[in-house]
Amino acid sequence: MARYRMATQANDKVTWQRWRDISREEYTRDLGENLTTSRLYHHLAILEEPWTRVSPDESFDAVVSQLLYYTKSLVLKTAFSNTRGSMLILIQRIVARNEEEAE
């Protein structure tokens, strides 16, 4: 529910961040009950996506966090099926950004 609310409040950064934090708390609490639920790691990775363009340092931190959660989602006994595609999209964005900076 909180992630849905986060998506509907996309026009206000403060509200969006508050709902993201609530979502993160819910997923983290659920992980405390069951560390082997790969879907929760996948959703935590999605929550790390920045709201708007941010500084290179903040962007780097978000990407590292996303890679961490996506990797956790993939290495569990039952991997979440959508994670592979999401991770590939993230890697493609990293490569594209690096190619732009190299030009």
C-alpha cells in the first residue's frame, strides 16, 4: 500500500520520500520475519531509485544499493523471477551513462 501511495505522490518530493521510507520500513520488517523471501529484496532495490536527477555521488550510492538488493534477490534458493530483467535494465543504464561520459 505504501509503495502505491509513493507512486501516486510523485509530484511532491517530500511526500514521495516519506512514503518511500514507510515502504522501506515495511519491507525491512517483513524481512526480519523471513530472510529468504527474494521478492522483498527486489522491492527494496526498486525503492532505492532516486526521485529525480541527483548528484553523481547520490546516484552512485543508489545504484550500489540497487545492485546489492537485486543480487540478494537472485542468490536466494528461490530467486524472484523479475529481478534478472530489472538488474539488466540497471546495468544497461550504467553502461549508457559511462558511454555518454566517455564522449
